[in-house]
Amino acid sequence: MRKKKLSFWEIWNMSFGFMGIQFGFALQNANVSRIFETLGARIEDIPILWIAAPITGLIVQPIIGHLSDKTWNRFGRRRPYFMIGAIFTTIALIFMPNSPSLWIAAGMLWIMDASINISMEPFRAFVGDNLRSDQRTMGFAMQSFFIGTGAVVASALPYILTNWFGIANTAPEGVIPQSVKLSFYIGGVVLIASVMYTVLTSKEYSPEQLAAFEEEEKKTAGIKTIIKLPVSSAQFMKRGVIWTIIGLLATALIRTFKLDDDNAQLYIVSGLILVFGLILLFSAFITRKSNDPKGLVGIMNDLLHMPKTMGQLAIVQFFSWLAFYAMWIYTTPAITQHIYGTTDSSTELYNLGANWVGVLFAVYNGVSAISAFLLPLIAKQIGRKATHSIALALGGIAFISLYFIKDPNILLIPMIGVGFAWGSILSMPYAILTGSLPADKMGTYMGIFNFFIVIPQILAASILGFITRELFNGQVIFTMVLAGFSLVLAAISVFIVQDKDDVYKLRRH
């Protein structure tokens, strides 16, 4: 008993909704810093305003993943969450560019990112549920294609509206340009339409069918089912005490050495460590009363029992997402400052540079869409790990090269390397990971895997402002160079990962 081998168009249909989700995500990435600066944010304050995005992902994705694992109704298992997330994201996209003040805009970012995460996480698990192991690389690559395609148009939309249709690209001080507003409205329509297309054209296996498929795969491969006992109260208590002490010590050090002067965001890092420790202590208390882990305790139990491959990929993800998060929040100020020579968001020169950043983002997303079909072919020849490492290295070199470029047009060249890195980040880690996950916890573990995406983003949002101001004297371009070295470290760390499902490796043996 095996899963049906899906046709190209069936994989296309089940991935199509990701185009709309990424349309909204790309509008957010390319324009939110611009909106913040227009509403009066200082460059050094931008990272802390962006903190909403990773924190909402940290909270929402594992919860939604856990809930979707337990859901089965006439709408399916994952599809109900696609619909709910799409509706709320569309509403947020309409309201975001109409924010009357900076803090309302920051609040709208919380809502928009939470809504995007409600849809995004089940889409990852959707591939693991529906596709056989030999089709998963293609499945995640197809998602990567739609992510790139949606992001190309979304990133360039303000530029297109201004240069092709004459929509105003400037506005009075403190007012969002009409080109940005209209881009967000279009994004809302595209998002809801594409997600509903996937909902209406795709089917899902029931939990019972998935369990039968997994058992058959284990029998065929000669793998015995290993039952992992729930984490004991004592184990939760031990880890909880350790993390709580680390959080308290970190908070005390920030206070003692007065690192909080103009850097209050550092408390976010120590605070999250402390909260994690307290959650583990709470789990210890609950486990004393019941040995059946559910809800939050169940998620913590799965976190501590995560597969070895996931822990290895966590290191790769950390350096990868640290780099790209820096790019999303700092490319606009870096390019407008380093190449266009301005930091005044009300000037035509600044908005010209900001629009060009949208074009650059469109180019790297376009390359990532194309690479979605190239990367699986390369992986068949040299393996998924080598493919991912090369792509990350190309991205790192591209980031570093931005420092040496003065002509805006030449910036298009490094975006090719960035695009290959991004395309690989969106597909290869998930293809490697999925083969190590149990079917009945696919959503939960995909949500937990998101920890290793959002934690580096939270760290970046907490410390990059300090680094840019104190170490780089406000020269944002050096932050982009730092991001490049982070990607190089990610490329090196790929080789510690075990990929038991690698088609290249299996073919050689």
C-alpha cells in the first residue's frame, strides 16, 4: 500500500496557493522597511520593529502544525488553515499601507505575519502528506517555483505601477505613496484567489491512510518502529532550570554592563530564553499529573525528541536565515545610503532607490523560481547536500560583493547568486527533513522546524541595530557583508547533515 504517484499538474495544483502567500510575504519584505521609514522610524530602530515577524512565527507555526495534525473534517486536514490564514492576510494587506502612525504599522505587521504563518506552515506539511519520498524534492521545488514567481511580481509591483502606469511614487512626508498602497491591494486579491484554487483542486489523505502508508514504507525498508517514551517530569525540570538560569543571567549581564542603553531590544533575547525555561518548568508540573503529553506539553515533548537530522539542519538554517533576514530589513537603507547617497525617505532620490530595491528583489526571486527546476536535476547528479552548499556559497559571495558595487544596474548580477541561495533554502532543507519525520507529526515537526528559522531572525532583530550603529558607525552596507559571511558558514555546516533519503546517495549504493 503506497501513496499514489502524483502527476505534474497535481503537484502544480497543490502548490499553486504558495504563489499568493509569497505574493503577500514579498510585499511585506520589500516594502515594510520603507513604510516604517516613511512613518518616521530611524534606521537603527527598524530591526526591533521587524521583531513582530519572527516572534509570531515562533508562536504560531508549531501551534498551527500541532492543530492541523489533529484536524480532520470535510474540508480536510491542512486546507482549513490555508483558508483561514488567507482571509486574515488579505485583510491585513489592505490595512497595512493605510496605517496612520508607526506603531499601528508595527501592529499590522504582527497581524499580517501571524496570518501568513497560519497558511504557510500547513503548506509545508501538505507536501509531506501527499507525496511519496521520491517526489518530495520536486514537491518542495514546485513550492519554491511559485514562491519565486509570486515574489517577482510582488517585489517589482511599485516600480511597475510607477513606470508603466504612471502611479504616484512619492507623497507628502509621513504618507505612504499610492504605488505602494495599490500594490498591497492587488496582493490581497492575488493571495486569496490562489489559495482558494489549491483548496478547490487538491485532495488530502486521511490520518488513517497516512498511518498505513508509513507502516508499509517501514516494512518495505525493513525499519522497526521505535517507540519513544514521553519526556519525564524530571527531565523537563532539569532542562527548565538550566534555561531559566541562563535567561536570568543574560538579563542580569545586560543590566550590569548597561548594554540596555539605547539597546532595549537585547532584553527580547534574554526574555525569550527565560520564557522557554519557564515553559519547560510548566511542562514538568503538568507531566507529574499526566504522562499523556498534549497541547503545549506535547509540542515540548516532540521538540526534545526531534529527529537527529532536524538538529543538524538547525545549524544550517540558523546561518541561512540570519543572512536573509538582514537582507530583508536592511537592503533598502543599505542601497539608498551606499549607492544613492541619501537617507531622507521623503526625497525622490530615496524613493527611486527604494523602487530599484523592489526590482532587485524581483530578480532574485525570479532566479529562485527558475532554480526550482534546476536544483532537483543538480541534486540527482551530486546530491542534495552538495547542491545546497554550493547554492548557499553563491549567495554569500553575492552579499559580500554589494560593498564593491556603485552602479545600481550592476546590482542585478549578484542577485543571481542570491536567487540560487534562496531557491535552495526554500526546497532542499525541507526535502532532506521530511524523510526523517513521522507521518502523524508532520505538521508539528514542520512547525518546530520553524524555530530554527525564526530564532536567528529574532537574534538579528535584537542585535543588528546595535552592531550597525556601534561597530559599523551607521554604514548599513557592512551589515550586508556580515550577512554574506553568515551564508558562507551555512554552506560549510551543510556537510554535517545526514540525508537518509538522498536519491543520489541511494543510487550510488
